[in-house]
Amino acid sequence: MAVLALAVVGAGIYEARAFALRSGRFRVRSEKDIELAGEAPNSRAQALEKMREVVGRNVFQISLAERKQELEKIPWVESATVVRLWPNHLRVMVKERTPVAFIALGGRIELIDAQGVVMEMPPGVPSNYSFPVILGMSESEPLSTRAPRMQTFMRLVRELDGGDGGPQVKVRYSHDLEEVDLS
């Protein structure tokens, strides 16, 4: 009797799994089934482009870890989360990097964050970007070299602003910086 009961339960699980994997009900039908949550103005188009690859696939056969890794390869994306929403939707939450300076690379100017990740300039650079320009780094430098240099830059900014930069600081001398050579 116990063996028969286990066989029935096993067959039920097998059929339920097969239904979930084959049914069109669980298929991502279009880009409308992919929701990009949160503020991601600089990486929104690239994130949606990376997620377009899953259109037409079953939500249970999409590797969320792989999607997360692909999204985190976008320079503006600091971290990403991808979750399944029943029956056939995906929600993507992206946290963008915060630029701290402009960086002169060859003949162009890009943005750079505190960890040394170079990000392309978004279209229509926001007027609230008022950063010094970092000199002395090249495009060919690996992140392992840029990161310590940016830590030095961030320490300089903290020291110019009087320590931790808390609310008690009245004067922000770092805003007077125009260029910083980190070579």
C-alpha cells in the first residue's frame, strides 16, 4: 500500500513538473512580461537588451543566476536581482553605480565610480554632475590598478571635506577640485 501511494505521489510530481516545463502558460511571451523595477536611467536600455534573450523561453528554464551575471557585466550596473513572478513574468531590479569623477581616457571623457569602474557618459549628461577630472590612468589599466588609485582619490576627498563628510561639515573643499592626477 505504501509503495503504491509513493508511486502515485511520484507520478503526480513528475506530471506537474512536465506540465510546468512544457505549458505555454509559463512562457515569457514578450518584453512586456519583463519588468524593470527601480531607478536605472543609465542602464535601462542595456538591461532590457540583455533580458530580451529570454523572450519565448519557459520561466522555469531560465537561469536567474546567469541573467544576474549578464546584467552585472553592464558597466553602470553595480548589482542586479532577477526574480520569477508567477505565471510568466520576470522582475529585474538594478542598482546603478554612482559616479564620483570624470576620467580622461585618451581623447574622451567618461565617468568613474569609487571602485574604479569606468562608465560611459549617458546621453544628456545631468547638470548635477560636477566632478573633478581624473588624469593619469589609461584605458588598458586593469580594474585591480584603478581601484587602489580611486581609494586614494576618495581618501583625498574625505580629508579635504574634514573627515567622514558628515552633516557637521560646513565647507566642502573637494568641490573646488578641478583635476586630480593619480599617476
